[in-house]
Amino acid sequence: MKNLICLFSFTFLLFSCEEDSTPEIETESIHDLRVALYSQPDVFIETRNHSGEMEEVKLNYNRQVYVNFDESTTEQNADTTGYHWNDANYIKFDLWTPSMDESTEAPGWDIVFSYYNGKLQAGGQEMPYYVTGALLNKGNVEVLKLNKTDMVEAGQTFVNYTDMTLDQALNYTYSTAVDAIGHDWKGFDMSSFSYTIVQDQYYVIKTDQGVLYKLEFLDFYSEDGALLGFPKFRFEKLFE
């Protein structure tokens, strides 16, 4: 990982392979990855409770993980680099701070999973709210979000994750917003008091090397299902 002190930069190149009239996914390019947003030692921070009083609470997500998809091959998974809250390279991302939205070159990673001060829609307005999600390397990486419900309501055709091909992916408009993936790939189920993954929703990522991957979230819990903050997703490189 290089120059992790600055978030956000995007470059776009088209990825191409040998000529073939039928787009397909090479099964060898399929990967599953689970990242840990919690590690030792514990971190306690001062924050206000529902009564407006300051109190010390344990920070659930005290680690952030940078992911470089272009390091993945048929033999190895994507490259990941994680930093604990107390590490010098840990960045307390705040999307409400203008300086955090500056375009600066930061090659070597595509998305970062982190606890950050994001933007939440409430009553038709945006408000600051701490969330856990994925942020882009702005200026270098672009993302396409495909949500079946939203697309059907807009009169668009939804192509499911399995069927998405490179030719189809190239026909969409991609977002450069740093929170284009963000946190809403999961939701909170009040009946079970647990997080669930949004169904019929996935993403296509244009990496800082111009390679296209499709990505679908699978889980937000540890492998044994006991702990929060372990996002799991699968991703596949799109080939011609």
C-alpha cells in the first residue's frame, strides 16, 4: 500500500483480453473474502448517550482494511492491509470535512472498509451519522451499484450478479462518489435484532488499474456468526 494518508483518487482504463464473441466469467477468477474490522486491543471513546450525557463506550469497529483487487490472481486473493485505531496510518474518515474530499493520487488500493462519519438520509435531508461501510479511492476508482428494486421502479432492466458480463458492464454510467458503495449493502432487522445483507444488490468496480470486477456482499458477521464487523463478499473479474 502506498500513500494511504490521503483518501480518494480515480483513473479509468478499459481492460481487454483476447477476442471472443461470447463474454464469459472465468471461474478461476472467483474469490471470497472476509475482512475483520475489529482487533485487539479494545478502544474506548467518549461520546454522548441518548440523554445527551458524555460517557465512555467501547468502539466496536476499531480497525480499517484497504483492499487491492488487482493483486488477485487465479492463485491468490485480493491484497489487504489493515490498521488498528491506534496505528499512525489509521485515518478517521469524516465525509463532512471538506479536506477529506480532495482529489489526491493514492495508488495501490481500491476500497477501504472502515467506521466513518457518513451521510444518512433522514426526513429528506442528509445528516452526519457514524456508519460502517466501504469507501472508494476517489479519483482512481469508480463504482456501479445495481439494486433490483430501484432499477425496476425506474423502468430499467436489472441484470443479476451471475449474468452480468463485461459488455453489459461497459454500457452503464459509473459513480465517482467516495461513498458509492457506502454502508447500505446491509440493513438492520428489528424482528431478529440483527444485520442482514440487502438482496438483489451488487456492485461493479473499475479499479485504479482499469480492471472491472463485480462484487456482492454475503455477510457482516464473523464465520461463527458471533461477532459483528466482519464483512464478507465475493468478487469476480469480468473477462471478454
